[in-house]
Amino acid sequence: MIPPPSGHDPPVVHDRYRIIADGRSAGIGGDTYYGYVTDLYDRVVATFARYRQHVDGHRVQLHPGIFEDTLHPQRPISLAHIDCDWFEPVQLCLERIWPLLSPGGFVILDDYNCYEGCTTAVDACVADRSDATIVQSTPTAVLRKSGARGRCEP
């Protein structure tokens, strides 16, 4: 289940979270909301396999759980896809991924145009870093890392 938003997220996000937490959210296109699916990990693995990108634990890794507990990268990263809606998890993901993102690497931010907290976290990161550039902002944001190193902070 998605964790609750924080004070960095606007009231509309808190309203959205209540709908999700109460079990009243529909999925995209009216199907089942992904947070209610018990075999979500298996479905994601199957989707990767359909596109011949096997979750092998090396080249493609999936880490089920909340980011605070599971996102501890140890190796260089060339591509990351962040889909965690609210300010604090986006900020945490950027802080933990950015130092290991390879120069020329990309971070895709699924919710940049959907949730204000995500937008705020991304914009703060880019503003504070000389090595971060938004190379695309719609339909999702894509950040590219130049050659400099450092931390991504709010």
C-alpha cells in the first residue's frame, strides 16, 4: 500500500490518499487499483518478461516494499523510474539514486505533472544541482545527469 502523504503535499493529495486507504480507488481505466492487487510483484515480472526484459536480479532489479526500507542502491545506475506520487518518497528516491546515477544517466519521474509534491521535490533537486537537467517535462519528467557529482537535497 502506498504510504500517506506529508505536510509537503497539498490537501487534494491527502483527499486522494483517504480514498485509496479506504479501498475506494479505481485503477486506470476503471480496473482494480494496483495497490489492492495481492500478486503485483508477479504481474510486474510478467510484464517485463513480455518485453524480453527479464528480472534477473542484476541488470533488472525489483525491490518490493516501501522506499525507506528497500531503496539502498550499491551499484551504478543508468536508468531509474520513480513512481511514488508524494513529495517525501520522491525526495528520498532522488537523494538515494542520484549519487549512483551514471553521468549521462536518466531518471523518469512518473508523477511530475500529476502531484504537486512530486513536482516540488524534483524542481528543488534540479535547482540545487548543477548536474541535473530536466530534458523532458511532459507527459512525464525526465532528468539527465551531467558529469558532476554530489548530493540531491531539497
